[in-house]
Amino acid sequence: MSYVPLLERTRGTTVESLHYGAATVVDSSGKTLAWIGDPQLVTFMRSAAKPFQALPFIERGYARDLGLFPHEIAQICASHAGTDLHAQTVNGILNKVGLDESNLQCGTHPPIDKATTERLIAKGVDPTALRHNCSGKHSGMLAHVKMRNLPVETYLDHQHPIQQDILCTFAEMCVIDPAEIKLGTDGCSAPNFAVPLYNAALGFARLCDPRELPPERAQACQTITSAMSAHPEYVSGFGRFDTRLMQIGGGKFVVKGGAEGYQALGILPDLTEPNPKGVGIALKISDGDPKEGVRAAVMLEILHQLGYLNENDLTELKVFSPVQIIYNWRTLAVGESRTVFELKRK
């Protein structure tokens, strides 16, 4: 089966709902370490692809030429919460190349950060494109365009030179023929990629362990992973899963979720091991995980089964725990949410 049961919710002692999904764990040599469901399941990565979409811009040295700080590089790889901190950072990136929010073609939506949304509503202020969760990615694409003196107005077209550059780089990182990548348009109107979970996981493993890549690309990968792990609050937002897991990981994890139940994660190699390798994990929840709680619980359980998280780590991340008590509106305990899988291993 492509998808298998991963998490169930009970009411009393009866299972009330069941969430399905698939995941694969791959090291940077291409070896499959573990899986659940079909590792060859093809699905869109959505925002989990953002570090790869930033890679050609970084590899060409443009971030260095523009004097971008690590937190700004993290913002380019982000699905941020739309706070003032995030919006101001995106605006600063645009200003460095002589552009502003009017050049962003990501659209608008209320900030993910609830307090920011409530404050804007109270003031009667409509959110601008700067607060769109993908505006950081778009600021990076626009900076890439400006540094190459290419057309700004069409920067999202699939045939635009920077989008072709991104597609080629993404394919090389994930070790897949570009012709085999299924293309679509993301919620922010940028091109997006559907590939097997195996290839996505391999891409994250190589991103975190680029020693076999050409020097310029390896350095770009290290620039991205160090920026994301050092400034996780820019990648997602305070209290959100990607940010909290990177904070608990202390530089060991690079975490990036995407819409419709996609979650990817890279693990930097442990250099104390005899033959250290980076590891990538790609996870897809079949129903899209609209409340974003299933993917977090499942990813934590995967990491726990692999030995990357201990009980203290899980305690720190208890709001996302693989096992949760379900309460009703009177705060009576009425059931439980719990993961129900064991990783398969060779």
C-alpha cells in the first residue's frame, strides 16, 4: 500500500479516526535506512522544497555579494508566521536589491501568527504580501533575478531562467532526471515539484552532508543549513514545530514542512562516528493534515525510533508529542491520540 496507518484518535476505548501516511529515511549515500508505506510514493513537496529553491542563489555567491546575514538566508528558506520580525526582514532583503513589496507575486493572506492577525484586525490594517508565509522565498527569487539582470515581472514563469536553474539544481540534489519531476504551481504561485519520497529524503541528506558535491555547491549547502539551524525562528516562527525541533536539536536538525501534510527533515552527520553520513527523512500524511498536528507527532516518533530523540527531548516537545490526551470543552479527558506504526528496516 502507498499509505499505511500512522496515527489514531480514540474516544473512550474505541478508535474514532485513523490517519494514514508514508515516509522514508535515506542516508547521503542513497541507502534506504527505514520506511513506512511506499518510499516511491510521488507527491508534491510544497514548502519543504524551499532550501533547494534558495540553493542556486546562494551557490552563485549572490547572498555574499549582497551582504545578506544568516538570519536573512534563513528567511529565504522560510514558511514564516508573518510577524513584524518576519515582514521587516523580507522588506530588508528586497531593499538591498532596490525592490519593495509591490514586486512580490506571492499574494496575501492573514499572518499565521494569531496575535499579529488580531492586532492588524484591531487596527483595521490589511496584511500585505510581506506577511505571506512564502514572501521570504520570493524575496530570494527576486534578488536572484536582479543580480542576473533578468526580467522581474515574469520571475515565477516555469520557463524563466532562474526557475530553470532551480529545477536543474533540485534534480541534481535529489538525484532524479528533471524530466521525471512532476511540476505544479504552489499556493504562492511559484513552481513546485512532485518527486518520490525517496528522492526528497535523499536531497535533504545531501543538503546536510554535501561532502561529495562540488566545492561551490557544498559551501552553499552548508551556508543554508547553518543559517536555518542557527535561526530557526525565522524559518517558521516562535512555538511552531519546525522552529522548536531545530531549537531542541541544537544544530543537528534542518526541519522544513510543507502544505498538505508534507514534512521533511535533514540530520547532519555525526562526525564522531567511523563513517558519518547525513540522513534525510520525507513524510507525507495522506489526508493533508489540516491542523498540522499529525505530521509533527509522526515525525517525532520516527526520530524517537531511530534514536535521534530521547525522553527529555520528547518532554521538551510535549505539545507535539506522539501521544496526547484528548480533552473536550469541559477539559474532561475523553480519548487519546497516538502513533501506531513501527519503522521497517533492512
